[in-house]
Amino acid sequence: MPVFPAGFAGEVNVRANPPFWLPGVHAARRPYLIKRGKIAAALRAWFAAQDFIEVETPALHISPGNETHLHAFATELIGPGGERQPLYLRTSPEFACKKLLAAGETRIVDFARVFRNRERGALHHPEFTLLEWYRADEPYETLMDDCAALLAEAARASEAKEFSFRGKTVDPFATPERLTVADAFMRFAGVDLLATVRGGQGECDALAAAAGKAGVTTAADDTWGDIFSRILAERVEPHLGDGRATILYEYPLPLAALARAKSGSDKVAERFELYACGVELANAFGELTDVNEQRRRFDAAMAEKERIHGERYPIDEDFLAALTQMPEASGIALGFDRLVMLATGASRIEQVIWAPVAEQ
């Protein structure tokens, strides 16, 4: 049962958390929120010093993104004449940001409010802030350096000597560990991951057998990606970002998403994720600009989404057209609320959001 502050009276709905507007609740949350503002200001100053332009992109899109396991909020645009067009709240500002790269921008950053359905928990909220930035004609390794700098900036702004979450701590001023996905799977699970990848595709039976030897249970209808995710969650992620942040890089090609293949490789992509205190903070790509390959990946992801979840999202043809003009670039999305959580010692994401989405 929720615990309400002294002085609260009246009939209420039973909910996971008391209303944020109760004075006692707000007073407990306010120190986190004040530090949130200081962290945002510090990061904005850092990006400005690096010659980034802060952009503002729309929340309404023809397509919310085309990833298998991301779920969007659907809505409808009604024109002056009553004509109707389905639209979605974005799950990321990625498509719009890449269109701006095609238009000629070279360094952009967006503090974007984004929306994801079917997600709520200590680290998930249906509306949250993604800090997303792009560097045209710069390698994705540069984003690794950016991540290290931003961790330190957040720590200074919040006056934190360490980040903490669920018993794990990280020194935000320490150089992050850089670990390939293949090395992590071998080190923590004893799985030769890349032996199960051929021609850019994953071999499900081979990975299932390796998972079984590692003590990870699989199901008969699991895909290669499902098995990968189980090994990652059960055997690898608990070891990441403990003591210092971890940059897990060179994701296998079957999980490349919008990332290009590493030059000369048919097994791994230019993709990394940043972890601190066991929490995934950021996802980065050396951006794919091959339109035909991007369309193929979108089609495959939407077919899988329909198989698993019974729905699919449209493909943004305007985005694919812009991709033909987009320069080589690197881009990254960082969960700003999660960063604030770690920097302030908050235990739940609602503690660092000024006005959380109400629960029934």
C-alpha cells in the first residue's frame, strides 16, 4: 500500500505512488529536481562550448520509429476540412535530427521529450527526456569521449563524488572501460558470440546451444535476438558499469538497427551502449546511410513486430529520401532522466521528473 504524508485526507485510488502534488511528496522530490536543472544547464553549456546547435524537433511523426520492441502512442491529425491522418508520438527524435543533417547541419543536440508505451518502472516512464546529439563527418568513437565528458559534467553540476544505484557505484571521473560485445559474452558467459553470426545473420540453433551451456534458458520459438537479449540480461549486464562506466561496443550485425557495419566486417556494427551502475544510459551508432539496407532492416523489423505484437508502424519515406543526402555521421541517444537518477542517488525515475504521468 502507498504511504501518504501526514495531513493527507480524503478518498484516493490505490496506486503505486502517491500524487506528486502533495506538498510532502514534492518536498522530498524537490532536491532531485533542482539538481536536474543544474545538470541540464551544465550539459547545455558543454555542448555550446563544443560548437553544437541545440535544435527542437516535432513530437508528432508519420512513423514513431521502426524497432521491433518499441511501442508508440498513436493519435490523429484532423485537418480544417475534417480530413484525417494517423500520426504517432515519437519514440526518439532520430528521424528529424537526421533530416537536419541532410539539410546541412553538422553538430546538433536535442533535449527531446519522447514517448514509449508499455514501459513503466523504476527506470522507465511513458514520457521522458532523451538527450540526442549528432556529429557529421566524425567517427563514432568520438561519441565515447563525449560520454566520458558528460558523466563528469553531470557529477560536477550535482556535486556528486560518485554515482550510485541498487548497491553499485561508479566513479564518474574515471575513464570508462571499453569492452566489445564479443569479449563481454566470452568473459561473463563463456559464449563465443561471433561464431553464431555468418553473413550478417545470426544462427539461432548455435546460440541456443551456447546459451544452454551458460545456464540460460531458452524457448523453442526464440529468435537469435531473443537469445542474445537473455544472455546479455542474465550474464553480462550485471557486470557492466561497476566501479567505472562501461562502453559496450561492436554490436553484432543482426542487432545493428540504424548503425552501419564496421568497415571490413560481416559480423559487427558500429554501435555501442553506455552502462553505469548496471544501468543502460546511452545507445550510439555510426549512422547507416545506405537507403536500400535501411529499408530492408525496417521491413524485417516490422515483420517481426507484427509476428510478436500484432502491429506494425509505417515507414517514413521522407526520412529515407533524406538519407540519400545525409553525410556520414555518428549519433547517440542518452537517457537524461536516468543520468540524473544516478547523479543524485534517486531510486526511481519519477523522483527526477517534475510532473510524472498520473497513474490510476
